Amino acid sequence: MTAASTAAARHPAMGSGRAWPVDLDRYDRHPTMTAQELTAIKTLGFDLRRSRWRSNALNAEEWSMTTRLMRPLDDTMQALRWMPDTRHHRRSANDAIALVLLHGAAHDTAFWGWSSEEWLSLIGTSAQDFLQSWPGWLDGSVRPYVAAYAYLLCGFTDFHLLGSFNRVALAWRVFGRDAVDTAISDVSKVLGGWGYRSEDQRLFAGLCQALLLNRSPRLEDLTTEAFDRLRAHPAMNRHHSSVLFAVQRAIAGLGHAGPPPLKHAPRGPAEIEGAPPAWTGWVERWYATSTLAPKVRGIFRSVLSKTGRWLAAGHPEITEPSHWTRELCAEWVAAVDRMTIGDYIQRSHSGLVKRAGEPLSPRTKAGYLTATRTFFRDLHEWEQIPRRFDPATALRTPRSIQALIGPNPRVIDDDVWAKLLWAGLNVEPEDFPISSYGLCYPMELVRAVTLTWLFSGLRSDEIARLRVGCVRWQHDDQPIAGDTDEVLARDAVCLLDIPTHKTGTAFTKPVDPLLGKAIEAWQAIRPEQPTMLDRKTGERVDFLFAYRARRVANTYINKTIIPSLCGKAGVPTRDVRGNITSHRARSTIATQLYNAKEPMTLFELQAWLGHRSPDTTQHYAKITPNTLAQAYQDAGYFERNVRTIEVLVDREAVESGAAAAGEPWQYYDLGHGFCNYTFFEQCPHRMACAKCDFYTPKDSSKALLLEAKDNLQRMLAAVPLTDDERAAVDDGQAALDQLLERLADVPTPSGATPQQIGIPAQATLLPIIAVNQKPT
């Protein structure tokens, strides 16, 4: 292919049938200069700057020799749609023509055959050295015109190699100022309505570059296919990729193209390496067929690829799932139990290198076995392999691993959480990262996201997927509208509508009115946004936290909100339980609601969190040590099982030695009398005294004499109670009657039974024991 035909291939007409400003087919585009052309250009030299007056008789022959090269350059200058009508700019355009011709003569080639590198030597940042060889008449104003000639005549589009230059001015020159300004206005109007800055120069430059690369100023020509080509062009590098995304959103809003692909669209899984090809084929077949959630399928696929590498290392003869036996399953379970971090991995990264060799956590081990179990269960159910064992039994998680797994919510300490709450209620713009363009989002949106995280107890995905109008107010079980803030704060209940989530369908939960007011403040100024696809439900919805036609990312809380709040509150972003993340707020709020003065029950908390089962709720709600200590104290374990009774100690009998001789010296006060049995706490009748020989009625002369002594010492003795006795204390007369009936034939300390002494079968009074018990 000749250089001329190559250039022609690079010069398509403008979109929608619009003619290209310069008809390239009219010119002789041979890339080699003739000897006459070289001689003429070198003879004319600096006089080429006077190309407008080349009809002058002076050097007329040399001027005629340059016609083949001069004519397309002159026509291109005339075709420029916009050029300031000043002598300076007309001179710069002519200087650009002279520069192109002189540079070609210096290299014995016409500009038709120049590569991008040749044009860059004149236009790009490397042109300074060349310009210095032409002192006195070349300056920066020449450069844009050289770029226009390169673009219109030779299809030069390597704008990313030019450094900084005015792309808007180049588009003006090529397409005309009115057409370019109309395109900029239409796009700015759409994007400004979505929250973009209406005077964003990056947006103008990116749009003009897209128009130049698409060779048309018409927005209708920016079709979906055109945007696909633009994304593949090196000129739309990372500096303009975000602008191109915004421009395509605007063009899609105008109805000329489809929406742009997601910037971080999920890529397909990496190819499995190191496993038997047959095993890999079965894994990929299962991955393509399984109906598990995409994230779960990806995790299971990774585990199964690790299983394949384990097979390749220890059992190369086993290449397919149908070859597995119960013995091999048992060996795999044992291998998982002994596996460490880094074993059988496909690729390593810094996080794994630091922890390589550490044992896997019990949950990870259980997850590996769950993945393998699910894989074989599905293949059996789909009748793709013969059933040689029961996966539920052969690949069951061992009890030794299962026993180590239990609810362990990573609750944030109360003092740290209180500081984060204070910081969230008092956030200011300077608390968040600010670029040269200001905050990434309006402060009302940032405040609403912050309070939603602090008060709603939602997952980050649920927060990002809240819809416009998700807040409702109720008063006296009726919806209210138009009430004052004072009424809302005092009486209204704020209800938050939660969309379909990880474990269940949509539901509604009460939240703090502060959160409702913050969301309504954002909704009041929220720019109208296009509806977006909710990938979980397949609906097109109005997301609450959307700005500039994009939903706020799930990671915004972890990457921006939490570090900013921690910085304002003066707390670290990590504690003994790990990094402070968005999900830990859910556990913290659930635990505080479960341990409140008027706590939620487990089932109420289950409904508030949106769980299907209370078993899941137990992984979030944790009884705090303070609550447990108070509950233990309120239960009165010691007081329930041990009672105290007043004892009178006769110090005179002890000091005189009468007690050593067997005389009574301590008397247990039963209320209606005294018992001087030394081992009173061992007497089976202590709760229902049978009034044996050790009993002294209080109205007897002996009791009166005892109470009259002035050397008596009063003290309390602890008496442990049996179950029957505790029932008599707690349950009253009926339990006491049953106790008396069982003790009727039990001997007293004096030897006789209550029945022999003559105590009636039914007692009407409880013997009084001085009980040190809290009032109920």
C-alpha cells in the first residue's frame, strides 16, 4: 500500500454524510519530494512565510514548483472554520505552512508521508529544539495551526503525545465555533442537571477531543459504536476516561447512544492453573451451571481449583469427580484440617506472604469443606457423575472444627463508638478530603450517608441501594405530612424502607428522626438523576445516594467516611478486633439495642436487622459483660441458695467452761423460739421445727432468762437451703405443707420423729428465719 493510499484510509468523511473540510482526493499525495520541489523550497527559504504574495514576479518559477505541496496547505488554511481575524493569527497560519515545507525539505519527504513521530517533532513537546533553529519568527502561536494541518491533511490523532494544548480551539478551527459551542452547551446542560460542574474545563477538553477523534461536531454521530472506538484510542487515556464516561452518559440521556459500561465492570475469573485439565473442565462446567450468587460461586470456584492442585500434588491419578471415593474424601477433610495459609494457591500477594504458614481459621476450613460438599452434591443431583458416597456425610465438617465456630460479633467499644457518633453529628466539609475542585459530593449527601451508617444498622450495599423517598413519618399510627420540626422530633416515628437485601425481601424499620431529617435535607437539593439498574432486583430505580449520574460506591464508607470520622474523633481506624469497617457498625448497634435499659428481644432485633432466622441475629447481638453482671446480681444466686439466721451466743457459758462440759451456749432464733442444737445447719427440720428437746419456746421462763442476760452476743449464721426448703421460702404455704409431710417420719436431733412428738400433718405458720433477702 502506498503512502497516499494509507493516508486516504485514515481520512474518512465526517459523520452523517457531512463533507470533510478538505477534499484530499484533489491532491497528488505522493510522499517523496521531487528534485525541483526541494530546490524551490530551499531557494525560497524564509520567503515561504510570504506565501500569500507568492504570485509576485520575484522567484515566480520557484513558487510554481511548490504548487503541489503549497496548494493543500493553503486550502486547509482557508477551510479552517474559525480563526481570529487578526494580523498576528494570519501570520501564524502562514508561518505554520512555511515550517511544514521547510521541515519536509530538510528530510527530503513531503508531509503526505510523515509518520506521527514526524508531526510530533513539530507539534509536540520535543519541538522546542527544532524551533530554536528558526529564531525570531516562530513562537507558540504557530503550533496550533501545525496541529490543524496534521489533523486535516494526514489524520494525525496522537493528541495524548502533544502535552498540554488547547483542544477546544483546535475543534473550533476544524468544525467552527458555533457547532462546537452548541455541542458543549447541550452536554453541559445534561451533566449540570446531574450535579457536574457546569464550567469544568476538563469536560470541555474531553468532549472536543472526542469530537475530533470522531471527525464530526454532531452529538448524534457519537453512537455507542463510536464510543467503543474512542475508548480503544490511546488519546483517551486515563486523564480523559472519566470525562468520556460522563460524556457518554449525557449522550445516552439525549438518546443518541447507549449507557457507558461500568468503569469497574466485573471481569471473568482467572484461568485455573496447576489442576488436572479434566478436573478444571468439571469445575468450570459447575461454575457455569450453579445458581448460587455470583460472589459465592467465585469463592467456591477458587476452593475447587485449590482442590485440583491438591489432587495434582498428591493424587495425580485422580483427575475427575467420578474417581472420588469415601477414602479420598476423608483424606481431603484431613488435609483441610491441617492446611495453612499459602498452601496450593495459584498466585501470591503481599497480604498472603505476611501470613504464610499460619493455620487456616476454623471458618475458612468449614468454608472449604462446604464448597467441596456443594460441588459433589450438585453433580450427584444433576446426575452427571455416579453416586459413590454421600457428600453430606463423607465431607462433613469435623466436630473439632465446628466446635470452634460460633457467634463472635466484632463490636466497637462503647467509648470509641460514642466518639464516632459525636464526630458524625458534627461533621464539617474540612473533615473530608478536598481536591482542587472541592468535595467529591455535596455536604448534604456526605452527612446523610454518615448518619445512615451511624444510625441505621444497614449493610454498605443496602445503604448504597436506598431509593428516593425511603423515609416516611408516622404519628399515632397514621402517616403525617406538613408537621413542624418540633412535632416530628417529639412525637413522630421515622420509618426507613429497606430494599431487597442479602437474606430477605424489602422491609421497613424505625430509625432515629435525626437520620430522617438528614436524608430529607439531601433529597431537597438532590439533582435529578437518570434511573439506574439495581443488579440485585433487575429493576431501574432512583437511587437515593446518586450524584453525577452514578451511584455512590459501596466502598465510600470504608474508604472515606470512616477514616474521616476517626480523624475528627481522634480514634484509630483499627482496634483489637481489626479495622473499623462499615459492617462492624451493624454489630455495634445490634449489641447496644440488645443490652439497652429497655432492651429489644432477640426476635424484635431479628426483625429490625432484617434476618430470616434468630440464629443469624446471634452473630450480631452480644450480651455485654456489664449487662451480664447486672443480670447475675439481680438473679441473687447467693441469696437464693443461702439464708442467714440470727444466733445468740452465751459468752458467759463459753468463758466459764460450761460449753465445753456440754451445756448449751448458742441459740438459733426461730422467731417463735430458740434452738440450741449445735449443728443446726445440718438439722433436716430447721425450716419446719418439730420442737424436739433442743427447742425452747420464747414464752418459757428459760427463754426469758436467756434474753435477760447482758453478755449475749448477737450474730448471723449462713444456712444453705435444700431445694424443698427453697421452694418453701419462695412458694409459700403449699410447699411448706409438702415439706412437713415428707419430714413426718424423719428423726429430730433428740431422736423422736415429728409424728411421735405430735406435730400435726399440716402446719399453719412458717417458722421465721431471719432472711437477708432483697425486697421484691
